[in-house]
Amino acid sequence: MRLLLAIALLFGMAMPASAQRYDGELENPDRSQIGSRFKRASETAGEIETRRLQRRVARCVYDRHEELSDKILAHSSFGRIDFTAIEVDPDDLFDALDVDRCIGRAMKHNTYSMHMRIRFSTLRNLLAEEAYLEANDDPLTLDAATPALLTNRYLYDSMSKRDSAIANMSDCLVHADPAGSHAVLAELPGSDGEGEAIEALSGALGKCLGSGASTGVSGSMIRQVLADGLWSRSHFGTDGAAQ
């Protein structure tokens, strides 16, 4: 089972900090590390800094607009936001969330300007991480009666095949190892700690992806899938899931 997550951030010396919606689809090159049960795509220093910038922007957005961010999360799936339900036009979403202002705040002091292109789905999943961590200092506690899959997710019956597959995988990972899933999000993106937490999650990854899966999975992909699963389990809940 191969799941590809498309994330694109392009930077250039153009206008002061600004953001654009990005609806294209890019695939990461298959650069793999050896020594892991799963092939995990390596990251350059620039990619790591990009992921950390994403984190800072998402934290700023969530801090400034928690209510709208929660509304977006409650009316979306991994790859789709229901703009009718959140009552915001797609062209107005970045302004409503003050994304440009947050990019400016996230920029390093020696950076003159920055131009950022980001998919709605990427922003949604970054916000899922922030919302989950804001609500949960400790890992979720699931008992033996907790169902492996959440069937009360928003848009559950009308998800695309891709979103449905990702939802099932994220639910499986969180159900198999809620503490290990939490540990990944607790680490700084691209850090050694994150890599170690992902390695420690290899048992759940083997169960949920299958030992014969050809993956080439990046840390960013794993983190976003876990964020979706943890936030969904925390928000929609089931009997036995901590709230």
C-alpha cells in the first residue's frame, strides 16, 4: 500500500511575507535511509527548516484563530475542507486565518521577504497537530473495547478512496500505539528525537501498512497521518478514548 502526501513550499525574494493556495500535486523523490524496517525518505537541511517553519506558522494560526481552526478541522477530512460548512470562501481562507501575518512572525530576523505556497490540505493537517497538542498534554488512553476505526468522522461516507485509506491507516496507527503516536508529535519536526520516535513506532507501522509495503515514507507524511488520527480520535472519540 503506497500513500503519497504532496507538500510544496517554495520560497523566493519577492514581496514581503505572503501565502498562496496551492492545488498542485508533487511527489517527493524516493531518497531512502537504510537501517529501518521501513524506507523513510531522507531530508536535507532545507527540508527540515521548511517543516519547522510550517510548524511555527501553524502554531501562530491556531493561537490567533482557534475557533475557526477548530471549525475547519471539524468539517474536513485529510484532503478536503468543506468550505460551505465553514462558511468561508476558499479565496478568503488565508486572509481569514491571517496566514501572511503568521509567515512574517515565523520568518528569521535576517530574512527580508518570503513567498509561501501551501495546499489547503497541508494547512489543515498542520492545524490538526496543533489542535491535538493543545488539548492533550498526555497520550490518549484506549481500552480493549475501543474500536480500531472511527466511523463517525466528518464526511466518512463520502470520503475519496485516498482519504478513506489514510483515515483507516491513521486510525489503525493510533489504535495500535497511542503513546508512540503521541511521542512523534511531541518531537520537533526533522529532529533526531522525531526519527527515534518513528523508529519506535515500527511495530504499529508494520501492522497498519503491512510488512511487504513499499513505502518510501517521509517523516512529514507520517507526522501528518498521525496528526489526523490523533486529532480525530480525540475530537470524535469513542467509548474508551480519552477526551
